[in-house]
Amino acid sequence: MKIKLKIQQKIQLFIISSSILIYIIAIGYISLNARKMAFKLETESVKLQALGAAKEIKATFDANMAIVKTLAEVYRNYTKFPLEEWKGHIKDFYYEVFKENPEIYSLWDSWELSAVDPSWTKPTGRFVTIHWRENGIIQSNYELRSLTGDPPIYGKYKYIYSPAIWEPYLDQVQGNKAELFLMTTFDVPIMVNGKYIGMVAMDITLSEIQYYLSKIHPYEGSYSIMVSNGGLIAGHPNKDIQSKPFAEVYPELDSKFKISERIKKGDAFTFVHKDTSGLEMYSEVVPVFVKNNNTPWSIILSVPTNIIMAEANKNFIISAVVGIFGLILLIIIIFIISKNITNPVSRITQLLKLLSKGHIDKKMAVKLSSGDEIEEMADALNESIEGLNKKVEFANHIGEGNLNTEFNLLSDDDVLGHSLLEMRQSLLKAQEEDNKRRIEDDKRRWTNEGLAKFAEILRQNNNNLDILANEIIRNLIYYINANQGGLFIVNDQDRSNVVLELLASFAYNRKKYLKKQIQLGEGLVGACAVEKETIHLTEIPQEYVKITSGLGGSNPTSLLLVPLLIENDMLGVIEIASFNNFEKHEIEFIEKVAESIASTLKSVRINIRTSQLLEQSQQQSEEMAAQEEEMRQNMEELQATQEESARRESEFKGTLDAIDHFLLKAEFSFNGDILLANNQFLQKFEYTINEIKGLKNTAFIPEQEIPKFQKIWTSVNSGSGHQEKMKLKLKSGKSLEFIVSINPVYVNDEIEKIILLAIDPNLF
């Protein structure tokens, strides 16, 4: 059920609800954007903290790698000296390095025995120099290792051939067997002429890395993790899980975000996850790229998201409280304004209700002085009431039939006034159309009665053409109130002289007996017959009728010629003259009558011609009987002649077959192109039927005989035959002598082709 509300209620309901909705959306949008902006700023801060730590760790790693790389470069040059000589120098270098870098635990170098001892031939075996710091004192040792094979870790980095950072590992230091430290090693290979001869390495503890990580504490509850390129944890607040694979400690996290895989690639990325206590954490992953090394480690800085968003949530609550107080104030203001608007509207509504019930009175005016749009609304209503009163008076006059009453529109936009004026115009137009309709009905009735009248005339008199024509023209002149008329029909018995004959005419209330013929195209009647279209003339000179009309004797002012057509077959012309102009419906009526007349005339003429043909048929059947006997005798003689011709044709064909088996025959065109050759010719001249296509006659004539042959050919083309012994050329180029006859072949006294016949004289 639809709930009906007052305007005041609607204003309060819709505006207040819309305001609340807009206010909530605006506050929500601003608050959410503020939260997003705060989150973005805080995460940027987290990223900067992680980048700062990564920068410090990178600087430490770069420095350590630079020391090892420098030592490797120095040692590579000292391989030129005897082993005992540069041992002392190496020790001095190590002391200096230990002194300047107290964080270094140990330095060592490894040399392949095959590189320092030419007598060593085994693939493994190395000489190792170790220097380490113990209780503040630098210790050293020299050992032979890998004599039976390289250990796995050394063997792995030995074949990298580039600076490397080893994966974290636990080691015992300073003689304390119970204390284990997480360590890593920086190594640089020593290459001579592209061949590996050893490496220099630095062992450091990762306690300094853990120190850097512990300083990254941007928020309460945040922590940092260092993960190696191989996915091992190199730094963590919980020392128990150091050196363990990240994927083993955090299997779900690593599977979901592919962390180990992306760290190996050196990707920088972020992810949000929940820790073991269910607290949501935001994590920033920053790679640490070491110079001259392609196995970066990464720092993972994790921060609780609720700590990041604490300030944003506080601002959101403040915005919501302020918004609620503002919304209450807005509701109070809307309530006051709606009441001031709706009270005068209610008064106007009462008047509109009276108008809706059809009540109109000059005393219905309402007076308001609010000075706003509502006052303008009241004034407009008063003008409408006044205009409606005038429209009522105008409508009453129209209802009384007084269609000429004056009425002024309130304005150009007075729709009701326009409608009343259009209604008056429609009534005037309806009267005019009613008069026209009555006239059209009279014309239609006159046409239908005329068509029925002439249909009866055509039905009763269709066995006598003369009577029919006279009845048609007489009744047509009377019916259309014309003065004179004539009916011409086409006489085509003489196909070479088709004319129009005046079959019947009528003028001035008496029948006129005229005998007249008109050629097709002659005068107006002849032109109408040729063009097969109605001709209507209204301006006719006094002498023009006598010259071009088929009637004569009167001087009409209007002339109508209508062709008698059926299926585009011209049968005649009706010519009518009158002192009155023919109206359109009269012309259309005569054209329809002309169609019926043409159909009847055609039927009558067909009947007459059928009778004539019947008589001719009887006469011709007798003549044909005599001719049939004569034809039978001629057929017998023709059959005997055909049998004799067939016998001679058979003899001629046998003669030609015999000639083809004995003579060499070839047929040529007038231009000397070969057309056909028999088997005797092809075999003798060593050609196949396909090979001779396109050959000229000179292809069978020796080159020295061609001029003479061309003269002979010209003579034959002029109609002379030629016979003589001459040499002809075979396909192989060999020339043989033949008895040759060259003759033209005539068809209808013209040369169609030339035949060459040849006989080999060796056959005789």
C-alpha cells in the first residue's frame, strides 16, 4: 500500500534522509581516504627504515667484499715468487687487515696444490693459510686439505669463478665449544689466465647484522628479519631459528607469497599477513645488493597494522562525532524552512482542489505577500482562474454554434486557448469537408450508375458491331452532357496500311452518317492512338477542329480523346467535344468506360475473325488434301534421290580413304599455317600430330628452295594448281625428292584451304 505524505513531511523525510546519506558518504569518503593516506605515509616510513638498514648492511658487505677482492688481486701477483718468500708477506697483510677491521673473525686463503707445486698431479688437494683472532691475539696456521677430495661447501663456491657470499652457517669460535655463532664467508677466486688457482676468503659473524636489525624499530611490536639469497634466516629476534630455511619456519607464508623465490630474484615487494598470535602485520621486503655479486640478501621489516592505523582511527572517530552534531543542526534548520514553505502552499492547494472539481469563480483569487516564488505562484494561479473564466465563455459561444466569436490568448504558450481555437478551426474544417464529401459521393454515385448503364449496353448489343458503336457514342454524349462525339476503331486487315475508321458518331441530338479514315499518327485521333494516352484540350482555335479532329461541323471549346486499350492492345479511340470543360471525375469515368468498350470490342472482333477463319479453314482443308497427294509423290522421288546420294557419298569416302593410305596429304590455311596431316605424311616426315601444330609450310621446305616455293604458294593462293618434282625437308633436316601437287580448295567460290599431296617416287 502506497503511503501518502504531506509536502512538509516529504521535504523533511527526503531532504533529511538525502542529507544524512550524502553526509555519511562524504564523511566516509574523506575518512577512508584519510585512512588510506595515513596508511600510505606510514608504510612509506616503514620502507625508508628498511631501505636505511639495507643501505648500512650493504655498506658493511661492500667493504668486506672490497677487502677480500683487494687481497685476491695482491695475492694473484705474488704467485710469481717462491712460496716461502710470499708466506711472510701474506701474514703481514693479514695483520694489517685485522688491525683496521676488528669485526673480522678470520681470514684465509686456499691454493690449489697443482698451481703451486708442479709435482702435484691429482685433481684435488690444496694448501690453506688461516689467520684468526683469539682473545685479542691473531693466530695463524698452515694446513694441507682436500687431498682426497673437496668438501661440499668449498667445492660449491670453488666453481663459481666470481665473488660470492656464502650461505649462513653455525661455527665455533675462540675455543669455546659450547657457544655457537652464526657466520658467513666472503670469497673472491684467484684466476690466472682464466684458470682457477685458489681463493681468498673472510669469515665474519652475523652479530653485527643482528645489531643493525635490532635498531630498525619504527613502531611498537615491529621486528626485522635478514634472509640470505638461498632462503636461510641470517638474522632474527629469535636466535633459535637463525640459519634455518625461511620456508621451514614460515611454510604457509612462503607458499602464499613465494617469499624465498622472490628473495632469490632480488625483488622488492610488500605483503600483509597474520602472525602466530593472529595479529595482522604489514611487511616490507628490501633486497641488499652487494657490489660484484649477483646473490642478494633481503631485509624483511614487519610492523603491526593496528599500530600504523592508530592515529587514522582516532581522526576517523573525531570526524564521525563532528558529523553527527552537524547533522542534528541541519535537521533543525530543514524543519523550520519546510514549515514556512508548506503553509502558503496548502492554501494554494485548496484552490487547486476546487479547480480540479470543475469549480470556477471570480471570487477564488488568493492574496499572498511573502515576496518569494510562492507569491509568484499565487499570482499565476489568479491569472489562470481569470483565463479559465474567459475560456468558459468562449466554449459556451461555440456550443451555441457561434463559430466567429472573438477570443484572445493569454500568451503564445496558452495551450488550452490554442486548443479551443483549433477546435473552432476543426469545426469549420469539418463543415467544409462534409460539403466536399457530399460532392464526392455524388460524383462516385454518378460514376457507378454510369458504369452499370454502359455495362448493360455492352451486354445487350455485343453481336452487332455497328449497333453497339452507335449505342455507346449516343448514350455517352447524353450521360456526360457533351455536344458531339465519335468512335474510331483500328482496321488492321491490311497490315501495310493500318488505319482508324469512324465506326459511329453523334452530334447535336442527331446521328451523323460519316465515312472517314484516319492514318495512325494523323491529327489528334491518330496521335492518341499512337501515344496510347488520354488527350484533353481546353483551348482550341476555331479552325483547329476541322483540321485535326475527326468530327468537323462544330467549334467546341473542350476536346477529349480517350484510347480504347486492353492489355496495351490499341483497339480504337473515343473523341468527345463539348462547350463545357470536362471535370476530372468525368475524364476518369470515360477512361473506365473505354476499358469496358475495348474489352467488348475485342471479344466482338475475335468472334468475327473466328467466323472468317472457320470459312478459310474449310477452304484450305480442301486445298491441302490435293497438295497432300502431290507431296506424297514428291517424297517418293526425294527418297530415291537420297539413296543415290548416300551411295555416291560412300564411294567418295572409300576413294578418300584409299588416297590417304597411298598419298602424303597435308592441309594448310591461306596464310601457310598447317591445319591437318594424314598418318602417311606424319610417318614420312617423322612428326607426331602434336608436333606439327603451329608449323608453317616453309618448315617442310629446304632453306635454299624457300624463295621458289613462296612463288609457287602465291600462285596457288591466286587460284592456280601446281604439280612438279621437288625436295621436301624431314624433321631430322634430311631432304627427299617427292612428286608434289598443291591445289586450292573452294567453298562458295572462295578459297577455304590449300591441300598438298605428295608421292614418294621411290615407290615406283
